[in-house]
Amino acid sequence: MKTALDRIIDYKHDEVRALKAACSLADLEAAAKAASPVRGFAAALSSVADAGQNALICEIKRKSPSAGDILPGADPVEIARDYERGGAACLSVLTDMPSFGGNLADFEAIRSAVSIPMLRKDFMIDPIQIIEARAHGADCILIIMSAVDDSLAADLHHCATDLGMDVLIETHDEEEMERALRLPSPLIGVNNRDLKRMVTDLTTTERLAPMLPAGRHLVSESGIADPESIIRLRKVGSRRFLIGEWLMKQGASRSEQVTRLKLAC
């Protein structure tokens, strides 16, 4: 039986085929080279973390396979501005429409409205998606180790860094962590959500954190729903956090909640 991740990857192949049919690689590469300069995603996180605060990657998504509808009528620009006002170091913007309700039009609108760096959050399976991301202004891309083999992961990483972008490498278990550490990116994410079973458990970060060597930066992702979660994860060394669903639901207090999470210790 196919998992949720399997189904997503299946339609990503369809999307990649459509992208290749719709535009030439040369045109996309030219657009990527002409895009606004990268803003320094990893550097923005380190600036906050090195000051002793929590470097937050605040996420924008209208829905998800695990939660269903989160905020289907969300104005992504308004939410992005809330996050920036609250002190987010960076943004994560879902550009997957079928499962997460996002798109590149959202990404571009947000990019024009904020000054902090942005991650294009999607399921990358082909270098052309990386080039497309930079053409739309992305500062960082995501490589999900459970979705790619080592050869493809290396190709995606090389493509992103050649374009000046940072790379967040996402893991969920020990085998994926070992594979991720063969790549040079300093940003190593631990997703507390199992993308195959859609079950979330903060002990995932606690279990994998000791595997990170010096010079690599842990980003704990998913399942963070209050300052207490941050405090718990700080105990295993995390100073960088990706938070989406809970913040999306905070409404008028969203900026205030971002500030609370940033200062939790």
C-alpha cells in the first residue's frame, strides 16, 4: 500500500514533466540568474541562534495531509508579515498545491512583502525544480532524504549551491541522518513527523540530535506547539526550529506567539 509520501512523489513526477514541457531549461536558468540576490538563509538563522535566542523558521501552509484544512482562506502575505513582526528569522512557504494548498504565486507575493530569507518548501526530485525555485526568489530549498536516493540528493544539493542557495536536509531516522551527513550542508533538519505514517513525536529530535557533529546545525521540525516544546528541544542542543501548523492557527496573536517562542529558554 502506498504511503502519503509515495502518493506525493508520484504526482511530483507529473509536475516535473509538465514543467519541462512548458518552459525551456535555458529560459529557466536565465530567470534564475536574473532573480533578486539570495538573502542568506543559514546566516540569518545563525545570527539569531548565536545571540542565544531561538531561530525560528515560520511556515505558511493552508492544509496538510496530517492535519487536513488548517487555514484554507489564509492570506499568505498577511501571515508572513505577522511572522516577520514577531521576530521570525526565516520563512518556509509551501508551494505544493494538491496536499498543502500552496503555490509559487504565494511565494512571489510573500517575497515582495518581507525582507527575511525564504525556503521554498516542496518535494524536490529533479534539479529543474531547484532552478525554478531560484527563479522565483528562493533563498533555500529542502531535500527530504526519505524521498530521494544519495545520488539524486547530491545532484540537488550541487544545483542549489551553484545557484547560491542554502540547503536544508531533512531526516527522520538514523539511516537518513547518516546519509544526510555525507552532504556538505550545515543545516540538518529532523522532522518529528513521519511522512509515511503521518505520526508526530518530539522524541525523534531527542533521539537523533546526538548524531550531529560539530559544525552542523540541528533544525527541529514539526510538532512544536508551545514554548515548553522549545525548552524541551533546547536541552538536546536545538536552537533552530521550523514551526507551521500551530502558528497558522494563532490568528490575531500570531506575532506575539512568534516572539514568545523566539525567547523561550
